[in-house]
Amino acid sequence: MVVELGIKLSKIALKGLIKDKQQEITEFSSELKEPEKNEEVDNSPNIDWEDLNYPWGIRLVHYNRAELDASCAKISRIAQIAAFLGYSTLLLNFIDVTVLASMGVFPIRILYSFFDIILVAPAICVNFYLSFLALAMKKPLYTRFYMGSQIALCSASFISFLQFSERGQ
């Protein structure tokens, strides 16, 4: 008798729990169907993400400033110029170090400069593309990624400057 009563109470409790969970699931699925509440909805329908066209010749990602609104396109152009300044600084450093090494001054720096090109150039490219994503998608997550990568690049640049200035080489 007590066992039967316990089983009946357990069944009632489980039915109530199952009903609550089913309600939560239906509410959650209805929220997923509503585009304004879903964060994964593409906010930029006029951008063709399948057209991989950047960097020239390699075609890794999609980049087209014309698909952004005017203010975002200007910011994207500034980010592109900043990326090219970073690339040209790396190239100028490599040329400078090569000339100095040919005269016998600090030949190991060629290796350092080469590693800088291998490690920093892709980081600059990723930073630039994150700026385009943040401008195109207008999502806080991409903006945070861009800001984090920008801070990391600036910090690495500053630390590198301090290391070389302390050595006096």
C-alpha cells in the first residue's frame, strides 16, 4: 500500500516535471524561430560571404568595401591602410636588417626579422579581416574579437620595441 502510494506520487511528480520541460522546450524553439531574438541571423543580407576575393591571388576571405555603408566603408579603408603600413614596416625592417647584416652588423637579426614576417603578417591580416567582420555584421562579439586582436598586436609591438632597445643591438 505504501509502495503503491509512493509509485503514484512519483508518476505524478514525473508527469509534472515532463510537462514543465516540454513547455521550456517549446518556448525555446519558438525563440529560435524568431529572427530578431536569434544572434546567429545574418544582419548583412547584401554581403556575399561565398565570394572569396582577398588577399589578391590567395583568395582566403571575402572583402568588399562597396558592400558596407558609407561610414563603415571609410573605417574599413583606414583599417586596410593600417594593415598595409604594418606589412610595409615588416618589409622595410627585413630590408634594413639584410643591408646591415651584409656589412657584418648583427647578422642574427635577419632570422628575427624573418620570424617577425612569418608570425606578425598573418596576425595583421586576421586583425584587418576582424575589423571588416565587425563593421559588416555589427555584432558585439566580432567587435570584441577585433579590439582584443588590436590590443594584442599593439602590446606585442611595444614589447618587441622594449626588448630591442634594452639590448642596444
